[in-house]
Amino acid sequence: MEQKTYTISDLAKEHAVTPRTIRLYEELGIVAPQRDGNKRIYAERDRVRLRLAIRGKGLGMSLAEVKELIDMYDNTGRDEKKQLKRLLEKLQERRDILLAQRRDIELTLAEIDRIADKARSTLADLDKAKAS
């Protein structure tokens, strides 16, 4: 049975990324297409790895982190438990970062509100003084 293959255009369209993005992932070793001259031929493995990389990026992981997690599956004799534990660690790290950013944003918004209230109050006082 012949394995289904994909072109760079197929994968770019399917995953809503540019061919340039896929070539970057190739340079980083996330995908490893076969070559037929200058033509890249991607296997199902590449398609899955690309999908996982895009999902990881969507969660805010770096490409190095994504590659580490994907490579664990290949390099650990498919020790899914080890891979899942590492994934949970990475997700917790990302969650902690996002929570800290949210706290920073909330503090900044509170400061903006405080300054805006002060500016409105000053404007109201100036309008009252001008009317008198």
C-alpha cells in the first residue's frame, strides 16, 4: 500500500500557513520531507508534526519547545508517559507566564483608570473655576 504524500502547497493550504513557514520548520528539523530534485515530498509524519508545531505555537510555546516535545516521541521509544509529563510541565510554565502577564495587565489597567479619574476630576475642577 502506497503512503499518501503531500506537497508544500498542500500542507500550507491545509494548515493556513505560508510555504516559508514550513521551510523554516524544515530548517529547524520539525519536518523532514523527502526530496525529488528541488521538490519537497511530505509524508503523513510530517503532516502530523506540522499540525503539532502549529498547535504548540498557538499555545505560546517556542519552536524549540515544540520540537523538544515532538522529538520526545521519536527518541524515547514512544514513552508516551514521559512525553505527556513533559507536555504538562510546559503547559504549566506557559500558564504561569500568562497568569503573571494578566496580573501585570490588570495592574496597568487599574493605574490607567486611576490616572484617567484624576484627569477627569482636574478637568471638572478647571471647568468649575472657569465658570465662577
